[in-house]
Amino acid sequence: MDDDLARRIGEACRLTGTFTLRSGQVSTTYFDKYLFEADPLLLAAVAQAATALIPLGTEVLAGLELGGVPVATALSLATGLPVAFVRKEAKTYGTAKLAEGADIEGRRVLIVEDIVTTGGQVVLSARDLRDRGAHLLGALCVIDRSGGQHRLAAEGLELISLFTADDLG
């Protein structure tokens, strides 16, 4: 683990107060992912550190709407891997696609997310990607907030995290 990077992310995005999370849980700590994703130097450092975690054989990075998109884009720039941008729902107009950008059908795909708490959105998106022919290798997140790996494991997915909430101080 890169202690300096963990400290920098924690300082940039850890907020305290009372927060309701996407999962419905209430927490006194919140990680505002946009605060590290909007900092080009910090995002580049995250991407550089995370490249070592990408499974061999990955053909496409699939960034989940909205927070996974900047992380997947930065990883794409760092590795040269193409990226697909995954919506929570397929749009109802134009191409009506769920995943824009790189083709996922028949390809080995790594889901990319910023923060995972329960893994709920990753599970939903994984099902949608599989329905469209993606061969999923797992999910990579920057921050594993509280152990979403169990829910993902039940779906046959490994959760690979750069940091846990505890790592961030």
C-alpha cells in the first residue's frame, strides 16, 4: 500500500458529519470521491497505483456512471486499455446503449468504480454487462468502504480495492 497516496486521498475527500449513503446506511464519515477525482495530480497518482491491480488479460475497462468514469478514463490513459462508460440504465434515445465507447461483447471486462460500500450498483451493472455478452474479470475500486466483497463474491466477482476506508486514516 502507498501510505502517502492513502493520506493524500483521505485528506482530500474524507468528510465528517451525518450522511445518508446510497445504500441507505447512515454514516458519520463520507468520502467525497469527486474531491480526489477532480484533482488531476491525485487522480493520475490513483491511476498509476491501480494499474498494478488490473488482472492479466483485461481487454476493456468498464467505468460505472458517474464516479467510475473518471477513474476508468485515467486508468485507460495510464494503460492504453480501451474504456466503456456504463450507464445505470440504457438510454431510451439515440443508440439506446447501456455501455458507450469500447465494445464489451465477448471481451474480458474489468468493472471500475470509485467507492464501494455494499456493492449494490456493481452487482446490478455486472448483471447488465453479462447480459450484453461481457466476460467479467472482477471489479476494481479505489476505496472499499465497508466490505462489499461478500456481495460481489456471491455474484462470482472478485472485488479488488486500492484502499479500504481504514487505510485513509
